[in-house]
Amino acid sequence: MRSVREILESRSVAVIGASRDPQKPGAQLLKVLKKVGFPGQVAGVNPQGGEVFEVPLYRSLDEIPFPVDLAVLHIPPASIPAALLDCARKGIKGVVISSEGFAETGLQGAKYQEEVGTILRSTGMRGFGPNTLGLVNTATGLTTSYYASARMLKPGPIGFVAQSGIFVGALLRYLSSFEGFQLSKGIGLGNKVDVDESDALSYLLEDEQTQIIGMYLEDVRDGRRFLEVARKATARKPVLLLKGGRTKEGAQAIASHTASLAVEDSVFEGAIRQAGILRMRGIDDFLRTLKGFLYMPLPRGERIALVTYSGAQAIMSIDAAVDEGLKVARFSEAAREKISRVIATPSKAQNPIDLFPDMLTHGFEKTATEILQALLEDEGVNGIFFISFANFGAEPYRPIVDLLRGRCSKPVFFSLLGTKKDLEASQIFLEENGIPCFDFPEMAIRVFSHMWRYARIKGVKGKG
């Protein structure tokens, strides 16, 4: 069998079932490949010939005048087996089967899927799907998703695998709307007739562009193999997992989605935990945790410090931290002395540090930077959570950015409260400068806990 890498590095694409109707998926994919600047050769296959979006449509694969690496199939399930045999004769390396109507629909669909698997195994071609939008390789401009855009193919460090028809494309569209959240590779597994989660994870752990791996799974085909690959992957990169079918009702829905058999969730949870995979509660948890790993270094311990305007938020954050197995740091004597220079009230210089009203004496910028400096230098503090109002705009945060730039040896997270307009100004400024912001500090606490757990997997240690 060919490698997944070989397919992701395809230099030529044929879209089988490309309609002359410009609104149909196959035609839209040809438009996307042209629009995003895919540098390879592209052709469509349509029995009637013609062209769409100035891309030629050939009546058969044999008419295409260049070697084809990858074929994308937008044709009915009953036509897929014959098309696969044509692909094999053409010397095509891999196929993305975007069509629905296979094992997820019943007995007849399952027979089609079994036949597809037999053909792939006998010919050595690699297959993605059925029931998937397929692949994204931002390093080469390759995509088989007709939802893609040039912005969505901006190269980044996040590799993502999804056992879903449309999730890779939809998530890619969402991620690309945020600065810094660009993909390296996207792999849609669909019904996993051939390429499965272990194949995809094996590829991403070796991919130099990918720094962090995200996965959405509904089941695992070969549990033993997956856990072996996961241990290798997590030794090198964080693996964040979203798992569908946690409940009985969700498991029942899985059967009609990708024809997967759900695993008992408690068993699955224990197994992936041992393998070092970080399980996410939902997409919001996944996105926030991405932000932490992408922007901040791993913590060297579990002791946290809080700086706050709001005692209530700090208290709730401490409760959340204890629930996550974290500890409230005790400041060193040197740190306490430095903090007392701007926070004269002894009770407010403890952890959590309360900025108000002492901040009125020295101003926000001086007070904030002096405290952060002290906490950064305190080896007994492993993570800093700064809770503030966002009614200042961007300017007061410039000294903080200058302080943290290039010398952030531990995670520093901000949580800002304010109007939507004020939040946008402050949050955008901080995050453009590599400082992650969260709506509420408890969210940042969970991200830190994920990072600390992964730090222990990696063997990152320090004082405290």
C-alpha cells in the first residue's frame, strides 16, 4: 500500500463526476483548486465532456493527457467500484470518495463499501472516505474540499483529522477566521474504508509542518494499533481529541452518521489517557486549548498565581484550579517584596493579588508590569492568570506586551471583561502579540491544566 504522505503530496487531481452545472460540488471543487492557486494539473471527468470554470472535462480518465496522482469521486455509490478499477488502470495513487450512501445507509450501501475496500486492497490505491470532503495540504495548496478558500489554505501548524463528512471543511473555515489558527494538514476519514485514524495520526506525527494535532473520532477501528501510534505521537506533539458518542443517545446517532460502532466511553477514556491524549469537552475547549499550546510555553509545575480586579472571579478560578488538581502558589520573599512596592495593602498582595484600590496610586501600566515581573521571576509560580477590565483599549497593554515579548518562560493568560467594542480592541492587540485571552478565567484554568498534564507526559520539570 502507498503511504498517506504520498497521497497528501499529490501534484495532479482529477475530479470524477464534475458536472457542467457550476453549482454542483464537483464543479465547485474545480473552481476552488483554480482559485486557491493549486500549482498542479487539474481535470474533470464527465461522460458528456465540455468544460466548467475554464477547466476541461474529459469523457473518461483515459482521455486525460497527463498522469493523475489523486482522484476525487462525486458519483453515485453504484458507480464507484467501476470508477476505482479505471483509476487503478490509470495508475492513480489515491482516491477521495466524497459520495454518501454507503454503510451508513444500510445493507446495500454496506455491500458497496465492502466492494470498494476489496478493490483498494487488491490494487494498492489508498482511499479516503466514503462520505468525506477529504484532504487539505496547505504546504502545497492541495484541497479536495469544495468549501475551501485561499485564506483557509494559509499554511499553519495545526493538523486535524475528522471522522466526518464535512467537519474538516467546516472547522477549517471557522479556524481560518482567527489569526494564528491555520492548518498544516486536514484529513477527513468518513467511513474509513481504507485510511483510518491510526494511518492519519502516523502521518501527522512525522509531518514537520504539524506542531499540534487535533482529532474528531466516533470510533476506533484497531484499538491496540491506535494506542501504540498515539503513544509515539504524544511523545512528540500534543494530541487533542474530540470524541463523539459519549452518551448512549450519541452512540446511537453514530451508527447512522458513519456506520461506526461506538466504544464504551469509560473504557475509551482510560485507554487514551494512558496513551497521553488530551480529551476535549467540546469545540470551545479544543479551540481554547489550541490557543494555549500555540502561544505559550509548557508549564513546569502546577502552581498558579492570579492577579485580579474581581475577587469573585479569582475565587471561582481557584475553585476551578483545585478541581483540575492545580495548586495556588506561595510567593517567594523576593516576589512579595517587589509586589509590595505597588500593592501596599498586605492582604491584597497575597495570592490572588487584588489590584484595586492600590493601583490608583501608581497607575495600571506600572502596577501590572511590576507584578508580572515579580511573578515571572518567582520560580514557585508556574502559571499566571491576569483578570482585568477591557475598558482601556489597547494602549495600556503595550508595556505588558513589551515585558512579555521574548521572555515569557511560563504561561501567562489574560481574561478581560468589558463591552464588545472594548474587548475587541484589547483582545486583538494582546493576541496579535502572542498573549492568549479568554472570556472567563476558569476557561484559562482548564487550558493550563491540559498543558500541565501534557508537560508531565513530555517530562518537563522545574522548581515548584
